[in-house]
Amino acid sequence: MVISEISVTDLKARCTSIVREVYSGRQPVLITKRGKVVAVITPPGEEKGLDPGSWIGSLRGSVAYLKDWDEPLGEAEWEATQ
């Protein structure tokens, strides 16, 4: 069964089955409230940024560890964190 539009009330009652249908049918579902679209459920990979290949490793090289980063704080630094 392909669902193209469903109300928020119906979504609450049948959420699990609708999500399963979106995944297996690869068809997005429009969620409406009083006839107005308020959200869209899309299968994974259709929206930009949801494809794991596009974000995995994207922060590589952006973190730098300072020397002695794991040493205990001195008295002056400890007071500054208060």
C-alpha cells in the first residue's frame, strides 16, 4: 500500500506501519494537519546529508589535541572553571 498523504492523527495511530511502508515502498509520505503539510517522511538516502557516504569522515582532521590535554588542572585553572 502506497501512502502519499496522511493526517497527524492517523500517523499517531499507525506510525510503525507507515514508517515500515515508507522504507519498503521507497515512497515519501506527506504529514498534514488540518489539510496543511507540516512534515515529510522520506526513505533513507533521499535527502541530502542522509547518505552515510556523504558525512562519515567529514570531521577528519578537525580536532587537535594539545600537549598535556589530560593533565590535572592547576589551582589557577581550577578557579577559572568555577
